[in-house]
Amino acid sequence: MFKPIIALLLLFAISASAQPPQLKGGLSAFIAQNIIYPPYALHNCIQGTINVGFKLNAKGEVYDVKVKKGFGIDLDDEALRLVKMTNKKWIVGNTHDTTSVLVIPVSFVLKGYDCELKSSNEIALAVKAYKDEQALIELVTNFYKQKAKGTYSQQDEAKILRIKADLGIDDDYLDKVIGRGLKKIQQGDRQGACEDFNFVKIIGSDKANQLLVKYCN
């Protein structure tokens, strides 16, 4: 079983006299409790640090969340999700500059998967393969968006079905996406869950339709 180690450091571009914002319950504890190690990165032993920048208003609301430095894979998405989940959980002092950018470097480290056997070249190839797959997934989702509008051809659909088969997008794959979404619901991350459920829909399946109605309308 994997054991993610999350190293956290909150960097501030504020004056020394200002009181830095604090996350209720502690930032490290929050991340450790809510992290879902992304499946592609997990299965390919991709580890590293994702720098996420964001801003806080006086109410402790998170906004302008962006990856400052990442891999361009699902590790980035998880780091973004975790920072967004801290919304309204910050204690912000009166001296905090709400226009300043805060940066959380989130380091993902795997233990117990023989990841030390992976070469840097293998990791680089895995990152490239992820980006190539995402381009194909975008073709699939664009097709189903057009199909929903009634503008598609059966010939195109046959091609899309072959792409889905090549990518391994089957019922088992979709069940795992739905499972991650349900775990996010348990964490209170409805936005993240609805993104997963909606992905299942726009990839051409109705398996998450009831969940979309229940949680996302």
C-alpha cells in the first residue's frame, strides 16, 4: 500500500510585521487527511513537488488558484483540488494583504511501490504518455459534447469507440472515477466530486447521471 509523504511550506510575500494566515487545524494535517494520490502518478511512480499559488480575501476565501510549477499531469490536479478545499478554513489577520500571492509547495513521495527502480527516463516517458492520452481523451469528450447537440456521425462514433478501447475506458475505469468522486463527497469536496461525475457523463456514459442529479444540480 502506498504511503504518501506530504511536505508543506507556506511562502508569503508580506511584511515581517504582518501576521501570516493560518489554516484551522493546521495545513499539514489537512493535506494528509484529504489527499487522494492520483492514480496515473501512483501507477507510474511519478513523484515530486507541485507549487500552487493562491490568494486569500479577508474572509479566508481562496481565489485565483493556479499551479505555479508542476508536471502537467494528475498530480497538478490533486494539488489544486486540495488548495481549493481550504476555502473558508483560513484565519486571516487584519494586516494581511489580500492581493499577495501565497504559495504552497506540495511534495508527493511514494513508499512501498519499488519506485526507486524507475529511471528518470521512464518517468519522463510516463509524463509524455499522460499528456498524449489527455489529448485523445479531449477528442472523445468533444465528440460526446457534439453528440449531445445532435451533430455527429456514426462513422466518427466508431472511431471514438476504438480510441476509448485503446485507452482502457471501460466500466471498471469509470467505476474507479465514480469511486474517487464519492470519496471526495465524503471529504466535503462537492466541486471535485462533480467534476469526476461530469467527466463520466462527457466521456459517453450514463453511470454517474443519478449522482449528478443528487449532488451537482
